[in-house]
Amino acid sequence: MTNIQKEINYVIDKFIGKKGILIPLLQEIQDIERYLSKETMSFVAKRTGIKLAEIYGVATFYSMFRLKPQGEHIIRICKGTACHVSNANSIMDSLRNNLTFANSDEDTTTDGKFTLMEVACLGCCSLAPVIMVDEDTFGKLTSESIAKILKKYD
Amino acid sequence: MSLEIKVGLASCGLAAGARDVYTAIENYLHKEKIAADLKKTACIGMCFAEPIVEISSEKFAPIIYGRITPEEVPELIEKFLTGTPNTAKAIIAKDCEAEENDTYNSQTRIVLRNCGKIDPVSIDDYLKVDGYKALEKSLKNMNRTEIIDEIKESGLRGRGGAGFPTGLKWQFAYNENNKKKYIICNADEGDPGAFMDRSVLEGDPHSIIEGMIIGAYAIGADEGYIYCRAEYPMAIKHLRIAIEAAEEKNLLGENIHGTEFNFELHIKEGAGAFVCGEETALMASIEGERGMPRIRPPFPAQSGLWGKPTNINNVETFANIAWIILNGAASYAKYGTEKSKGTKVFALAGMIRNSGLIEVPMGMPIRDVIYKVGGGMKTERPFKAVQMGGPSGGCIPAKLLDTTIDYDSITKTGAIMGSGGMVVMDTSTCMVDIARFFLNFTQNESCGKCTFCRVGTKRMLEILTKITEGKGEMEDLEKLETLSKNIIKGSLCGLGQTAPNPVLTTLKYFRDEYVAHIVDKKCVAGVCKPLIKYEVIEDKCIGCTACARKCPTKAISGKVKEIHLIDQDACIKCGICFDVCKFDAISKS
């Protein structure tokens, strides 16, 4: 058994036998590998008896679950209404211009350092446009200030 | 003398740098050996003026300062102590002039009564402001029907958006004869542009918990859930601490206040799905499934979570309960209009000067909310519309600014009261683009169960995209209206039934803009990229090269001190040149 499977087993043991566990279970498991791999989902299905199709259904329904490996830092770009009217699109453009991606569909940088993610609203509308890097929120952004923020994570 | 200093450390404060200000105060007090009570509070609602610091003492009335930097801390405290406070930075003060005195005093704070005033993670702070007194009153002096009657009489209507009378909802759950019942707090605030619930969850979690315990006692529930979106980590943290503290004081758990009443409260983190704000979808999500709505009836009051009678209210609704019980239904019903009682919290955002959180009595005209409480427009550009109700709401134009804030008047405009998001737009916002923005959102968030919502919104989005690209035709407008009607009729839940609202209201009030996009191929606001063009104004360009250096596609050519030129084929219309030019030498048309 790999170390990751051991950790996953530990999480499953905490939840098994309780009702309505699938979402919190997957949330905690995702914290281990930072995404849900096909192997992990199969393993969870085997251990819990929940059908793989059901697990996959839940994992693809909620935007929080990620099915691809993630970069070291996750940048959440707020696409809420207030940010949208404050030109959040230019913030996204600026981020993509300051980072290197294999192609325009890719969300994770080639060096695996950052993953870009659009989110509906971070609730800091008074500071629009806003991004969140991991747990830190940055507001009142301009396309100019992006480079400075990225430098902090070098 | 006893000095008290409070620093607002909610999400918005932290993002504005409040942590550094807090540390600077801590260091200064330590260095100067000043004895003071330094407190962490949450959001007072004046997000536009963060970081915010409040200083008070026995000798001098409190002054709330805004936009404080760590460097300003020593002078601020020193001057306050000597009785010559620096009023230039004051935003709210009793004894002296302050920038926001009027805007603050024009509010009525019931839901936000403690936000920004108490330490949200200290139960003792909450107890000091009459916290959990309403619970004690309910359990000791009132019977269950008396509580429900009190809420009915107050006229409180659900603050989640639809405005269903709360007392009646409780009555339905009470009427069910079942040993097991649930009570749920819907804290899945998903509307983009709304953050009322976040601020209350972060700033006064006990008021929500108290409201839930009273509700649980009234309907006969012994178990409850707070379903909170995971994008609000601080809200979840504060709730956890608050629940633990309430358990320690036996305000949650078994035999509360020595009565037979037991109540257990859990937190469920959402996983990111807007549709889970709909009550049946929310319950499916708590059960661990895909959050898809189901047909009603049976209503949750009859068969809800795990098939048991369930009552769901939103954060703001619960935050009103303790106040109503303590002050009486009549005091609450004093505020508001005939059919919409009490106050409403709004999140002001967008192109408004005082963006943040406000609470006003129902019945106030929108004009007063924006120009009196909100301080008017942020820039010189004129007001164009205010978006209310998020993706389920609509855009209210300038000519309807005198509409009063109550459920029925707002619905008449084609928008909805919604949960309280108010995004103010000026002439730099394109109404077709805004309609497309919301449709894009609802189309992404449609759970896919109903064909009209799943496919209909997709077709509408395609048409709107076509129009913003200058490829629209006049027939498209009729198609949009037909699709809207059918989606409203053919969808099971509120998401689909209201998804066309942003399109319908913009078509109703801003049809000219649609026509300009289609016929003249023009976007007046200068937002829709395929319809705009950036050019160098030759008379103004001094050849500083700033734009050429910043252009991501190297579309700008020109040497130092020579007039520059934009290659239109290479230009991606990102607008960086327009932003960086200090000489206004770039035109956007």
C-alpha cells in the first residue's frame, strides 16, 4: 500500500458508517493529493462500496473538485459582477501574459508553479477586481500590479 | 484611563492590509507601554475605507478611522490620547465632523447590529450585548406557538430572495407530526456581487446560531445544519469556534437551559455549485449527492432532509430572529412598508463610491440608497443602471430610480429583491455584455436536469455572444424573447425560472444598445472587443514608448520621441496601452 493510500484509508475510516459522507470525504481526500485521480476515486469506491459512477458524478458536479494535477499555488480569479464591471478580464489577460502555459487551454503553468481558476465570486466586491492566491486575497488590481504579486511567490 | 482599540479583520479588511495595521498597533502599544484593550472585530460595512480602526476611551467618544496605514498608527493613538484627535482620517465620529457620519446615520442596523463592534469569536462579547437573551426568553417565558406567532406578526419575510413569510414557513414545519425534524441555515451565498451573508457569518456568527436554536425549538427540531460555501474559509472558521463555545455554555447540546430541549448543530461545507442555493438541491448536497433540485410538493416542511420535515431559512433571516424576540414583533414591524417589514441588508458594489455593506429600512427609494447611503457614483461618469438580484435579477435603469425597496415594487421592474446584491453600473458598462455575463453564469451553473434550462440558456448565450461580436441580426431579439418565455415555463427550479431576467430587463430598458450592436455594429460603452478599436492620437503622443513596452503582442511600433502606431491586425484589444498612457494619447472607439 502506498503512503497516499494509507492517508486516504485514514480519512475513510473517519467517515465510514456515517450518512451523507461523500462530499466531505472527497474534500478531505482531495487535500492529500490536491486533486482526485482516477486511481484514488477507484480506491474510494472499493473501500466504501459507493459506486464509482456516483463518485465521478459528484466529483464532476461540484466545481471544487479537480480532476487534473494542480500547480503549487492556486490563483482564483474572481469573475463576480462587481469584478466584471471593474474589468476583471484584463486581470486574467495580464496573468496569462505574465506566466507561461503550454497552450491557451492549459490552466497550469509549464513549471507547475501556478494554476489559474476562475471563480464566481470571492465576496470582496468593494475591492474589485480581486484575485486570491492560495488563502491570500489581493484587491483593487490593475494589469500593472499583477507582476508584483506573482513575484512574492517566486 | 482605559483605552480601547478595535481593528476590522474580516476578509475585506485583510485584503486591504488590516493585519499589518493590527501588528503596528500592537508594537506601538508595547513599545510605549500604553495599557489598552486591543480587539479584533469584523466588518462594519465600510469596505471602501478599509483598513478601519476604532479608538475609544472613557474620556473621549469613539472615533472610527478609515484607510489607515501602519505608518500612521503612532500619530493616531498619540493624538487621540491627548484629546486632539486627527479628524482628517475619521470616517464616523460622534463629537466631531467625519466624512461618513451622514451615510452611517441614515442606516438602521438590526441584522448588522454587532458587526464590526464585537469580537466575533468571543462568546463573552456577544453575551455582553444581550446575546442569547432571546433564547432564554423563548425557552423560559414563551411556548412554541407564541414564538411562531411573534415571528408571523413581525412580518419578517425570507431574506434569501423569494420573500416567503418566515413565520408561516415555521408554522408548516411545526404542524408536521414527526419526532425527527431538521432546521437548516442556507449560507450558500452564490450570487456574484453579493456578500451580505459572508459579513454576518464572519462578524456575528452567534446571532445566526441563536436564531437557529430558537427556530429549532419552535418547530420541534433537534438537529440542524449550516450549509456554508467553502469559498468563505473565515466564515467557516468563525462558525466552528462559535458552535464550540455555545456547546461549552450548554446553549447547544442536551437539556438547554435545563429544559427538555436538545439541539445539535453541524456545519456542512458546500463544494461549489450555485444551484445548491435552491432548497431541495441544498438538501441533496447535504445528503452527499449531486445537488439537483426536485419537484415540489412535497415541500421540505413535509419531506425534506433524509425524508424528514425540514425548515430552511437564510443567514439574514436567522440574524433577525433574536432581535425580534427580544424587542417584540411590533418594534420590528415599525420599520418598512405594509407588505415588506423590517430592514434589508444590501451589498453595494461596482461603480459606487461607498462600496460595502449597508442596512436600511424597507421602503427607501433606490435613489436614496445609491446617492445618500452609498455616497453616489465613484467616478465622473453618470449612472446607467443598478443590477439587483444577481443572475436571477435584472438591471434597473435611471428612470426607475425612485422605485422603493420592497419585494413587490422591485418585482414590478422585472428585477427581484434577491439576497441583496446591488451592483451599480455607469456608462462604461455595456448592457448586452452584462446580459451575456449573467447568462454565461447561469448556463455554467445549470444542473442539467431540465431541458429548457440546460439547452435554452445555451442557445441564448450563443445569440448574445453573436451580438457582442457584431454578428447579430434583428430577428435574434425576438428569438431571445421566445426562448426566455419558454425557459421560464419549462424549468423546475428558481435557477431556470429566473435565468432569463437579466436578458429580459436589459431588452426592456436598453433595447437601443442591442440595436446599436446589431445595426450600427457599435458598442457605446466600449466593452465588446470585436467592436472597438484602439488608436494613437497623433497630437497627444510624445513618443514615451510606455505603451509599446507594455503591449503583450508587440502591436505598437515607434521610436523614442516619435509618434507611435498600433497595428490593428496584431492588436488583441486588451486595453493596456489605454491604461498605461499618461498623456491620454490612446483613443478607444
